[in-house]
Amino acid sequence: MAEFTLNRKLTLKKPLTEVFEFFAKAENLQKICPPELDFTMLTPLPFEMRKGTLIDYNIRLYGFPLRWRTLISEWNPPHSFIDESVKGPYKQWIHRHTFTENEKGETNIEDHVRYRLPFEPLGDIGHWLVRRELKYIFDYRQRIVAQLLGS
């Protein structure tokens, strides 16, 4: 039974509060997901992001529709928040988003994801494929966030 991690860091030439505001709007999640995921928000918009917020959405993974529900388990604006999977394709998904301002007035965004695959330990055999897909998704996400926020 393995817990896997994914880490990403991106620096934007934008102030901390502006960057956090972008991530605090759930409707922006669809904008930063690759189109082939066919991300569809099911929770009616707009809604307030805060500790305890539940978010329902659908995605397509390799053509298969998947319903996902996440919980905002920590909300610490403008510095961090955590979303955790309540129901979805992973046995565990804990995604910490951290925002810090550097000495140049830029914002560092750090993503730290701890995840476990379903059907452990057999499911772990397919980790190479999951890891490749997550790398693609998070690379896409960083590229789009940089474009949308002008860095």
C-alpha cells in the first residue's frame, strides 16, 4: 500500500492576493484543466469557497466518465487551502495549494498532492500510467495559469 506524491512550483509576476483570488473562484478550475478531461462543474455556481465546502464535478479519464466530490478541508486565505477527495477515482487525494510572496513581490504557487490508487496493492502496478497522466495535467495547468495571469 503506497502513498504517492506530486509536487509542482510556479512563480508568477503577480501579487499574492490577486493570485489567491483566481484560485478561490471555483469556476476557474474548468479553465485550467486540459480539454480532454471534459471537466464539468456540477455544483451550481457561484459559491463561496471556505472550509467545509463540497464541490461536485465530472471528468473523463481515458474516455470513461467519472464523478468526483472534493471537500475544502482547510481554508487559509491568501496563503493556502487543501482539497480532499470524498468520492472519486483515487483511494486518497489530498491536494495542498500554498501561496507565498517572494522578495520581488511575485507569488510562488506550490502544489503538493498525496494520493493513493484504488485496489491496493494491485492498483499500484498501474502507477506509471497515473503518474504520466498527472504530470501532463499539472504541466498543462501551470502553462494555462501562467497565460491567464499574464506571466
